[in-house]
Amino acid sequence: MGRTTDQTTQLRAGLKRAQLLSKMNRTDEALQVLDDLAAVANDANTRDRLVYERAWALIRAGRRRRAAQQFVKLRSLGNKRRYWADVTYRLALMAFEDGEYNESQDHVDELLGFLETSPGKALRPYVLYLQARLAAQREDWKGVIEPLDEILDETSHSRWGPAVLILSAEAFYRLRDYDEGLQRLERLFQDHPQLSSGNRIEGTVQLVEVQCALGEFDQARELAEQVLDEAGGNQQARLQCVIGRCSLEQGDLGQATVALKAVIDRARGASLPAEYSVKARRLLADVQFQQRLYRRSLRNYLWYLSRDEDTQKDVAVWLQAGQCYEQIGQIHQAVKLYEQVKPLAQDTPFQADVTYRLKNLVGQNPLRRLEPQPHRAVTIVDSLEQSSD
């Protein structure tokens, strides 16, 4: 049975009053108005609308769990109902925010299939962006790029451009396609001169990381120092790692030490993810190697190698640690380490150096030292890549 004109007028007035009460943080009163409307609602579309409005009133009040229950209720009615796609997206986003990534991905997959054959053009970019965020969480960087490019191809550039360009630039950076990452960031700043403060700073942090990876150390360091005070905690750590790397390349070992120790100290206080400490200590070991502080450098290299399976595969660090052993006179330990890393070094740029050092150290006087090769410390820093916040 359809609604009469009076019922429609009453519904509109009631919804307007409920929304106003909700925005005034008078949530219980808003919910009561919606309940009163539901008690006299005589069609499914109206009842669905009232449940939907109830969910949003609860969200505004911070009652997220109860709001999710309302979304689940609407979703259970099936994908023929008006709000099914919207609430499925809301549940996918909530699951993502709660760290329930598999659940979120299931909702996204179902939605993308549904939207292929159903109206919902306005919702599709939201779902694609969440798909990209899920791929980033899995570190599937190739999987990040495709949905983001689809957003740029199909939607208003000004609405989605900044978020899409920032995340896609990160994906290209992680894939070490620095030129494409740089193009995305240049496009970000050229096409969007009125960026929000958050997007401007994040875009700038990514830009200096790309510049550093491309060997543009002077530009990267200058820009990193300019925005350091504006950046947030994790962004500051990323900038300080760039400053440390650039200062190392420029021969400013004192400034490199200051920047990298600042990251390590903050990570020790549990205010930063451990990944920043890993990157900073790896770079600090390179700085100490250049300073001929071989015992300190060795401690940091060995700490780095003990972190996880990925760091254990870093042949250049094994080679650096071996050279530290040589320089402090522990030739037996150096030989043992080179023997250990020899299979891992096969078919890498470091194979010849490992072979050379073994050949010249085995059976030699334990006090004999080969010349250190500090350039090895610098060439592989790009294998350590940061994660966005």
C-alpha cells in the first residue's frame, strides 16, 4: 500500500526533525522520533529508510557497533533492496577499520560483482578505493594500481585525484618504479594547487622519498628539511630517514647520525612502528662504517640481520658485517660469515666481492685486513622501503 500525501508530509517532517536532533547530539530523542515513524510505516521502502537513518544517528553519536547492527539488518534483506549496496560498503569499510581485512575483502568482491550489472556509478569509486587500500595492506602493490587507475579514468578528477594519486605514487615507489611515482606526484601538485594540508604534506613526503631513490640528494634533503616541522610522527620519521640517507651521500656524517638516531630513539619509545627503526639502524650502520666505527657498525648490521627473513636476505649487509669483522681483526668470524652468505650471493652483484674476500682471507694471517669497500653500504639502501601511515 502506498503512502498518502499526509503520510509523506509527516514522514519528511519526522525525518528532518530526527536529523536535526541527531546533529544536536540529542541522539536518544532522534531515535525515538524514528521509532515512532517506524511504528506507523506501511511500506518496505519507508521502513528501510528509517533503519538507515537510525544507523547514521548512531554513528554520529559514536555508537558504531549498534550502527553496524542496523546495517547488517538492511543487508540481510537482499540486494534487491534500495540500501543493500550502500550498507554493504559501510560494513566493508568498518571491517577494514577494525582490521578484519578478509571480511572487508569479501564484501568488496561481492559489491564489485553486483555493481557490474546494477546501477551504482556513484558508489563504485568508493569501493575501488577500498579495494586498493586492501591491496596495499597486503603489500600487493600491483593490485593497488589497477583500481586506482580505473577511478581516474571513470570519475571526476578533482574529486578523487589527490587520494588516488598519493596512493598510486606510493605503490609505484614500493615497486621501485620511481619515474612513474614521480610523474604521479608531479601531476598531484600541478593539477591540485589547493590541496588540503594533509594531502600536501603526505605528497611532499612521498616526493622527497622518490627524489632520494632517484639520487637527487640535494633536492630531497632541502625539501625534507623544509617540511619536517609540519609533518606528523610517522611522516617525520620518513623524512628523517631521507635526511639521513642524503646526508650520508653528501658526506655530512654528523647530520646523518643526528637524523637517524632521532628515529631510533622515538621507535624505542614505542611511538613509531618498528619498521622505521629497522630502516634507520640500517642506514646508521652505513654511516658508522664510513666513520670507521666498525664495532658500532657491526652491532647495527647484526641487529638488522636478526630482524626477519627479509633482512636476512640482504647480501650487502652480510658483506658489510664481514668487512667490519675484518677491520676489528676477527678474520675467522669474517670468513665464517662469508662462507655462510656465499650461496645467497650467487648471481648477485656481490658474488665477486664475496669470492674475492674468501680467497684472500682463508689461511691468511689473522691480523691481515683487506681494504674496506664502503660503497657497498650505499648501493642497496633502496631495498628498504617505508610503509604509509
